[in-house]
Amino acid sequence: MQDFILAPEHHEETMELKEKRYSQWSWNYGKSPPYTTRKSRRFDKCGRIEIFLDMGREGIIKNITFYGDFFGNRDLSDLEDLLSGRHFSYDELKALLQGLDISQYFHALDTESFLSLLFE
């Protein structure tokens, strides 16, 4: 198999197409069928967080559940309820979590680290 090398004059067009279509939520999740996925990571000073996502049609979080060996002060069902029914969109979830102290659910964790786990 031979590698295809993009000509320099096509680079700008390619990057524009990437931004306008292939980097959009609607392209990546908008027409996706239902599926389930699991995310897991260990964070220093927090512990291991496992996230089980049950995704509905068109990238809607049908159900989300958290497991792990982390500590927290708040009931995780509150966070699960807040995230359920939302689009699995980085920007939408970041806006939703703005002003929420995520470290109350996962000791010593910040919102950016939480989002990085969700969208890794």
C-alpha cells in the first residue's frame, strides 16, 4: 500500500472541511445508534473512576453510572440525574457543570479532568 501525500495547496481546504464537518457534534454523534461504553481512569489524590454510559439515539445520555474507589461528599445519583438526558457534547456538558464543584462528588478532581475522562 502506498502512502498518499496531500499537496500543500490542499491543506487549507482539508482543514476547513475538518472544522466545518468532521469536528462537529452532529457528524460524530448526531446520527449514532444506541450503544454502551465504559470509561475508566485513576487520578492522583482521587482514585479510580469508572463511568458506564448507556447512550440513546442521536448521542443522548440515556443513563450514566459511576463506580470506583474514590471518595466524595455528595450523592452520585444527583450528578447522574443531572447528566442523563443530555447530549454527549463537550461544550454542552461543560456549560452544564459550570459552577458545580465536581470535587464534592470526586475528591480532589476538577471539572476539566472529569470532562477529559468522559471524552477520552
